[in-house]
Amino acid sequence: MEENANGKLYVSLSASEVRRRLKGHGYGVRRIESAGKRRAVIVHTATDKHLRQLEALFQGAVESMNEPSP
């Protein structure tokens, strides 16, 4: 069985805005979750070129590649 290799990308946009920006693109996105007010998490399997394209799509709104510290 294959190991789950999902990455998380935190963005400072609402989940609905993230969905609007992603419409028509794939980039290995599995799901989008709300992470608070005007904040979302993009769960993805993107690597290399697709990861760079995903980050470029949300340029200026990307908070972190990893889960934030408490």
C-alpha cells in the first residue's frame, strides 16, 4: 500500500476564494479546508513544477508550507 504523501499549503484567503482561484486547475489538490476566519488549508500532492504553479497561483497569500506553531 502506498504511503499518504499529502502536503499542506496555508493561505490567507477564505476557502471559497481558494476554490474560485483553483477552478479549472488541478495541481494535485485533494481538498480545501477552512482554517479559521479568512484562512484556508490546501491539501495537495503537488510536487516540483505543479507545486511551484500552485504557489504562484496564490502568490502573496501563502503563509507557510507546514502547519503553523501554536
